[in-house]
Amino acid sequence: MNAQQNLADFAGRVLISAIFLASGLGKIAGYAGAQGYMEAMGVPGALLPLVIALEVGGAIAIIVGYRTRLAAFLLAAFCALSALIFHRALGDQVQFIMFMKNLAIAGGFLLLVARGPGEWSLDARREAEAAPGRKRS
């Protein structure tokens, strides 16, 4: 793989993850408000720590390329579920766009599930170290 592809893989991971990192950190800063919003939408507020852990932990995992396929799968499912729970008023143009945005992001994560993180990742480094016949120093 060439440097341009490696850079695109890395930049793509950063860009698709940034919204979740910011959102998770925002939920920490505004915990009571986030919990209230979840409860108003019929989601138990007790789930908020799991949501924060998934958003922040998943985003960081994807950015550094650690267990990327698993993190991407979990965030793809989170996006689809969030679309169905929080943006189901499809007659409202803004909610329709938010619904479609969530599905588009889920699609990007599914590409990571299928293709992996690329060479500039901890996953690629771990695979290279585990490869048979690798030269040990």
C-alpha cells in the first residue's frame, strides 16, 4: 500500500470517529442533560455510561486502529439504533437528514469492518508481529 492510501485510511478513521469522541466527551460535560434527553426518548438514563464508553472508547480505538473491526461494528450498530430511536420522525426534514446521516456513518463503519484499518494502525502492527517467519531483533 502506498503512502497516499495509508494517509487516506488514517484520515478517514479520524474523521469518521471525531463526531463520536466529541459527542461522548460532551455527554460527560453535560451528563444530566444527556441523561434527561435519553429518558425523554424512552431510553433508560442508566445506559448513559455505556453510551459514553462506546462513543469515546470506540472512537479512540478506531483512530489508533486497535480492534478496529469490532469497534466499527459496535459503532455501526449504535448508529443504526440511534437513528431508529432518536430520529424516527421522518416527516420532519431535519430528523430525516439526521436519520440518513446516522445510516451513512454506519455504512462507513461497515466498510472498516470489511476492509480493516489499513497499515497505519495498531491492528496492522500486531498482525505483522504475529506473522510467522518475521524477523526478530
